[in-house]
Amino acid sequence: MKSFVLTLGAAVVATGCAVKPVAISDEAHLRRAAEDQRRLFDDQDAISAPLSLPAAIARALRYNMEYRTRLMEEAASLGQADLANYDLLPRMTSAAGYSVRSNDAFGVGYTPAGTITTTPSAASEPKHVFDSLTFSWNVLDFGLSYVRAKQLSDQALIAEERRRKAVQNLTQDVRNAWWRVEAAQRLLPETDALLAELNRTAARAKLIESRKLLPPLQIVAYKRSLLDLEQQISVRRQELALAKLELAQLLNLRPGAEFSVASVDRQDGVPPDLTASIETLEQIAIQNRPELREEGYRARITDLEGSRQLLSLLPSLSMDVGNDYDANKYLVNNRWSTAGLNLSWNLMKVASLPSIKGNIQAAARVDESRRLAITAAVLGQTRIASVRYRLLTQELAIWDDAVGDDVRIVGYLDASRQVGLETELELIRAKGRSIISKINRDLVYANLQGAIGRLYNSIGLDSLPAGAQSEAPQALTAVLAKTVQDWEAATFAPKPGVVQMPVAVLPVGGLASADADAFTAALQRVLTLAKVATVARDQVATYRIESSVALQAPGISGQPSSMKFRLLDAGGAVLYEGEQKSMLMTPVTAEQWRALGEGAGYRVIEPVRLHLARAEAARASQLKAPVAPPVDKDKVSSASELGKKTVEVQLETAKAMAQAVKRAQDN
């Protein structure tokens, strides 16, 4: 009955101590949200000036929460590695206690004759205290703890490589967003102004439609053209409008905070040439990429895990030394010392040796396969980044030409604007094409800058030296600016300027002075549109264009003419000659002579381009690639390593230029 009561009481106590879920109140959630916002944004330096690219990267590295999480993970890994070192120490155990029982610990014994004694006796008091201090060391545990400490040290190094990767990714993201914001900052006002003009024009079109001033089909087609143009502009505008929000998020700015970026003048900016060879970049990528370095540490951890499993098969040897005290008055010696040596071996575990060896080999093969797969991906990313940069430089040149042409078209249409919907619509279309071309051009330029960042990211170069992350944003800005400058100086070189080889247009023979001037002006205009430098006929020229026109007697269909032209070099040698026959309407006007001059220009422009290309290729083949800075062997991740294979770069450049000359000559 007594045991039943005790059991029932224990059940009641256990039921009363059961844990029930308690939801967090809405007020607590509100306080937590307010505190989190305060901690996110209140401890930041104010933005007092437009942000340059290095300044934006510095702020991101200082305040971006994802990067700060990586830093905390690295610190936690270092703490675990330090903590594991204490497991290598022997164990020293101190114990103290108090013992009490409800009755005396009497007992009976038996005599050597096998009879039981009749008088009970006790050797322990009902109440007594005791303590002990024991020093123990297990050799096997020491070995296993040492291996574990080595593994945790490698885990800390892995955390460092992940921090490096976080820096590289954050730098690339900020670079991409910054250049888009820079484009948006310049183009959004012009885009908004054009959209406002479209809205005003659409309102006028509705008024015309309501008053039936034009045929219904014409006015509806006009309105539809305006809507198409507005839709195209709005789609491109969205890409610019979202860039600032992306950059603000990367910089961990308070939502809605106003800031601006520094303006960049790239009126005459030409993307530099990538002078480092792809083989050099690939070698640096394999050497520097955080993912591959992490795989090296993972392989060491796997090897150590195999060693730990093999060590666990060995016998366990433990040594114990202690000092004890017991207050029991029945003991003859209340204080004593102990020492012991214990050897144990789990013989059944030895049978798992073949399985352990197979597991070790399988883990090593997995690590090797994963490392090779990452290496292949790194090589592909590096080559793609290099090719992408070169392709974007070509695309940028195309969009630069398109923007220039669109701007000129808008100027022509605006200068010759007349009253009428057709002319007004064509002008608005031209303005829309112009702004779309500018947006595309600047987005391509932003992608080009992003390609530079992707190239540096693909080879694993560090934008932030070790130990610099704790500095203030102003100091980080200077460090980053210097790093970027060194990178670009070692990897790129300014595109060699095209040596002007001017062409002189000699006076046309066989025409009167006024007709000759119209003919010559038209020919020179064609050369200018083709971006061929021209000089006056009395100046020194690399090439000269000589032309003459012979007129025959007028006939029924008009007046036949024969035009001959030749391309001469500076020494007077004939490089190309051609003839064109035309039928002129009588009386021959200045407009016909201008058309004839344009025809001569279009006929001669290709030979001119061919000889200019040959001369430029021959000149470029003699140029040497710029020499990269010397290699600092103590800094594997330094950008100056790009100069390791300068000779290879020079040979590759010379070979490419020689091939270009050969192709030009074959054509």
C-alpha cells in the first residue's frame, strides 16, 4: 500500500510539471521588429557625398548583413578550434559528497568454518562526508582528440575561404548594381521627359479623334504607334528604376533612403584590351579560387577522419592517479592515494578493419571527383568570362554607333520639323529609338563592367586584403581603389589608338569649278560617314583619291558620262582604279553632281578601308603587350601574378596580329 501511494504521488508531480507551448505575444514581436530595425540601420555612417564604386563596395563590406554573417561563422569556427585544444589535456576530476542513510549499515559474516556469526557489525557510519581528486589520462582519447582538433582547424580555414568567396560575390554584385545605378541616374530624367511628351501627344491625338479632324484609321494607327513606343520605353525604364533598390539592399541602407552615385565621364572612354592570356588566367583561377582551396581542406579532413577511424581500433590505455578522503570514523586510514593502469581492447571492432579501409578509399574518391568537377567548372567560368568581355566590347562599339546615328537623326528631323502628324510621329519615334539606344548602350556598358568583375571573381582575386575588414569605410575605400587599380593595370591595357592615315581628295578633272566643288564635297561626306580621316589636298596625306569626269554629247535619253577614279599612295603608286558610267539628265544640276560624287565615294571606300586595315594590322603586329608587374611570391592572390607569363602574352599577341595581316592581304 505504501509503494502504491508513492507511485501515485510521483505521477501527480510529473503531470503537474508537464511543459505546455506558450506563444510569443504580438507586443513582443513588435518590440523585436523595432529593435531589429534599429540595430540594422542606426549604427551606420551617413552618406555625405555621391558614392564612387570603391566607396560603395567598402560600405557593402562594412554593413552588408550576409557578409557579416560570414564573419560570425568564421569567428565561431575559430572558437571551436580553440576549444578543441582543451580536449588534449588530461582529466583532473575533483569530487566531494555527503552520504546519509535511514539506519545503520550492519551486516553479518561467516567464519572460516563456514558458520555465520551471530553478532552484526558495521564498517561505515550512517552519515559521513568524502572527497577525491583524481588525475587520469587516456592515450587513445588523446590521439582521437588531437585528430579532432586538426579537423576543426581545417574547418576554420574552410570558413575563411567561404568568407573570401562572400567578399568576391558581394564585390561583383555591388559592381553590377553600381554601374546600372550610374546609367539610371543619367538616363531616367531624359526618359521621364520623353514619356511625358508621349502622354501630351497622346492627349492631342484623342482630341483630334474626338473632333474627327483626321480619318479614323489614320488617327487610330497613330495612337497605336504611340502606345507601342511607350511600352518599349517603359520596359527598358524598369531595368534602370530597380537598380537603385538593388544597390541600396546590398549596402544595407534604410528602405527609402536617398543617395546618389558619382558621375562617370565616358565620352571618349574606350574599353581596354584584355592582355593577360587565358592560360595564365586559368592557372591563377585554379590556384586562387576559394572553392578549390576549400576542397583541399576537405580532403585533409577526410584523411584525418580515416586516421581517426583506424586509431579507434587500437587498445585503450588509461592511467589514473588520485588522492581520496573519507570521514568515516570506522576507517583506519581516512586519507589514501591511488594509482592505476588499465588496458582494454575491443577485439570485436577489429573485424571492421576491411570495411573501414573501404570507406576511407571511397571517401577519398568522392573528394577527388568533386574537386575535379569544380576545377572543370572554374576553367569554364574563367574562359567564359574572358570571351564575354571581348564580345561585350564589340557590342558596345555597335551601340555607340547606333546612339550617334540616332542622335543625328533626331537633330535632322527636329531641324526640318513641319506641321503634320506624320512628321511629328516620326520625330517622336526617332526620340524613342534614341533613348532606347542610349539605355541599351549604357546597360551594355554596365554589363561590360560586370564582366570585368566576373573575370576577377572567376580567378578568385581578393578585393579586400586580410585584416582590412575591420577598418572604417573611408579607409576601406582607399584600399579597394588601390586594389582595383592594380588589378586593371596588370590585366588590361589601354586600347592602342588608331593611327590616323589621312586621305586627300584631289580636285576632280573635267568639271567646272562649282560642279567640281559639289562632286568633291559629296565624296568627302561619304568618307566622313565611313569614319575615314580626310585632309585638304595641299596637306600631307597617306593616300590620295584622284578622279575625272568625261561628258559626251547629249542624246535623247540624257547626257552620257564616264567617271574614272584612282587610289594612290604617298609615292604616287596606283593602289586601285575603277570606272563608272552614268546617264545624266539635262540640264545637269548640282544635285546630280553630288549624287555622282557620292557614287564615287561608295565605290572607292572599300579599297580605302582595305589598305587602311592592312596598314593598321602591320603596325599592330609590331606592338608588344604591356608588361605586367613583377610577381610577389608571398602573395599568391596578388593581382601582379597576372604578369607571370608576359612572354606568352607577347607571343600570342604577335601571332594574332600576324594572322590579321595575312587575312588582310588575302582579301
